[in-house]
Amino acid sequence: VMSGSGSISSATGYYTAASGLGATTEVVSVMDSLGNTSSVTFPVARMRRLAGAVGAAGSYTNFCSVSDSGAVKCWGSQSYGELGQGNAASVGTSAGQMGANLARVNLGVNRTVYEITGGSQSYCALSDTGLPVCWGRNQEGQLGIGDTMTRGNAVPHMGNNLVAVDLGTNRTVRALSAGAYFNCAISDLNKVYCWGYNAAGQLGRANGVTSSFGDSAGEMGNNFTYASLGINRTALSIASGDDFTCVITDIGGTKCWGQNSSGALGYGDASNRGTTGVSMGDSLPVVNLGTNRTARQISAANASACAVLDDYKLKCWGGNTFGNSGYGDAATRGNAANQMGNNLPTVNLGTNRNVIRLSTGGENACAILDNGQLKCWGYNNGTSPNTAGQLGYGDSITRGDSPGEMGDSLPYVNLGTNRTAKSVLVKGSTCVVLDNNSIKCFGYNSGGQLGQGDMQSRGILSGQMGENLPAIDL
């Protein structure tokens, strides 16, 4: 419902067009209950954007931030040059490494970045050229440049020497997502292109071939075919888990493909999709989220997914060993009949609370609610050094796997006096962009990924959050 010159009652809005990278306005087409459409132009507010990458089994983590001016800075531990500094040294473990001493990632002369995404030991960034550039680990061709050579661990790899991902003549990119060893992009025509590791069909290749793609010369560019979502179907947004991908289509339906052993695709079975030529396109079902329910946002983790619905409620499915689905148990959902649709409950995050933004990663999740407050749930056991304190509650108690732990019983994360959250990223540890555009991170800190110039974990002991949790100096 829009105020001012008029309003539309009972309207369903679908994102259909953007004014271009770097634009100060966006155009949205709004369709009312009678099928009439109108265009609405609104301002775009830039804020810090976050991405994170993890190592094998979450053994370490690093993060990257895109400033409101389009500069990228990265910190944490690395093995494949994913911090983009031309070496493999950790950053953020010692005093004097952050702030003005933290160098910008060189992505080329006069280049600015609008979006960044991280998988396992690599990153991809979308710049003002409209094309993504990727760096870090590349053993499966996930950098999308036709070879398997790592980039970022030597100075000559970066800057203008960084080769852009080629989707074909005159094609540009609107959005990115990263799986473990693969990446996906939504093009300017809202088609989905994926490259890298493909053993579980996570690239959605039309021919059902499950070999890696983008690791050999001649595979990209005009030889690159998009993942078929069905006749005349395109993608509005995209999210990738370790070995699967989900999109929200132009008509609001959710479709997923790739690894499905834990029901992460949400189809009521454990069968992979994308591994045969007949499993994509119109043969790829729409995830049943309930009668007349569609998704506003999808977030994908290791072997699970969650959707913020059109009514701002939350549903989760897939692997749930540590309560990361938020249902007060450890039961897997989505891998057997009659578990989805109206049988899949909404996650209780408190009386009259709605979800605005969501991030899932590993075995936990965090949601920003309609009051700007943050709640997190899932694995938080301090005996595991890879996941200590990432819920931010000052303890090592896993939440969401037992009755009575969710809803009003789940506390807000203390981010500081009068501070609220604008965005959140769960990637082994947790980072939050606050309302004042600063960033605070908590959880395990073996490689300096919390950006505090030390290796002290935060969020696992009483007194480490709130005003005692410093913002990262960028």
C-alpha cells in the first residue's frame, strides 16, 4: 500500500526491473488483485554489504565488507589468497592490521563494487562494469575463467589482471550467490548461470551433465547456457547452499536444485535435481510453502534452507541436527511426503514479530525482526571451536533444538544501547551491519575473522556483547 498520490489495495509486488548498477533509484512493477500493473520509483539507500568465506568443515572464516563508496576490504584467515592481498597471510589477528592499515582489495583502476559473495575459500564481486570478478580457490573452476589456477595469493593476480566472468556477448549481471565450490549469477535478462563444482547437479545444466564447468577453456562466454527454470520463467533472487541453489521466480514461486539428501530442496523427497536433463525446466517443481504463500527471501545453508514469506513469517526445512530450523526439535523436514506446504509450521520468533532479513549458515541462523532487533538460534556449543559464541548470547547453549527455547523465550542479541540491525551474515562466525552503518562480529576468532586485532572469541562469555563488543575499525 502506497501513500501520497494514491494507493493500491491488496497488491502483490514483484520486482521486475532495476535502473542499473549504481543507480540512485529502482523501478518496481506492482500488480493489483485485478491484474492491473503500475510502476513505482523509489530511492535506493546504499549501506555496507557483507560476505564471508569458510574453509574445509568451517575450520576458519574470513569476511569482506563493501563500503557505501564501493570499496572492498577483507580480513580473517586464508589459504588461497581469498583476502585479495596477493598473499596467504591472516589479517586481523594482531594490533595494527585493521583500520587505515587494512588495504582495499584491488579490483581494477576506478572500479567500485555493488555486491560481493563468498563460498569456500573464494569470493566473487559485482563491479560497476556489470561483470563479476572472482578470486581465491579455483580447483573446480569456481572463479569462472576457464582454468583451475588460484588467484589472489600473488600480487600480479589482482587489479586489472583479474579476469571478469564472461556470460556471453553483451550479457551483464544483476545478482550473485556462492555455494561451497560453485557460483551463480542472475543476468540482466534475469537468467541464472552457474559454474564450478557440479557433482550433485547444483549448476542446473540442461543436459544433466554433472562434471565441473568453467574449469576449461572455451566453456564460458557464448558457450555458457543458463539453468532452465521453465518456459518464460526468470529469476528475481538467488541463494546457494553448500551444494544446492534456490531461486524466487518472476511469478513468486521458489525452485531449488542440486544436493537433496537432507531435504534441502523442499520437495518431500531426498532425490537430487539437476543431475538429469529432464529434472530442470518445467519438470522442476515449485516448493510448496503453504496455500497462497510465496517467498520474499531465501537463505541457504549447508544442507538446509529458510524462506521469509510474503506475510513476513519464516519457514525452514532440510537438515536440522542442532535446531537450526527453529522448531524446538532436531527433526529433518522436507525429505518425506506431507512435511511441506501447510504442514510446515512457521518459526516462532516472538509474539506479533515478523522477519525482515535472514541469514543461515552452517548449523545456525539469525533473523532481523520488524523492530530492528536480532535473534539467533542453532548450534552454539563452545566445545566446538568452529562455532563458539556465534549466537551472541554470552554462553555456549544451543537453542532451537528443544521445546520452550524459541518464541518470546529466545532473547534478542545485545548489539549495544539503542543499536538495531540492518543486515546480518552467518558464516561460521556472525557479522551484523548496525543502524549506524558500523559492523560488529561475534563467534569463533581463530584467524582474526572478528576484526579486532586478536584471536579472542566473543559472544561465548557473559559481558562480551553490547557496549563491550567493539565495532570493527575499517
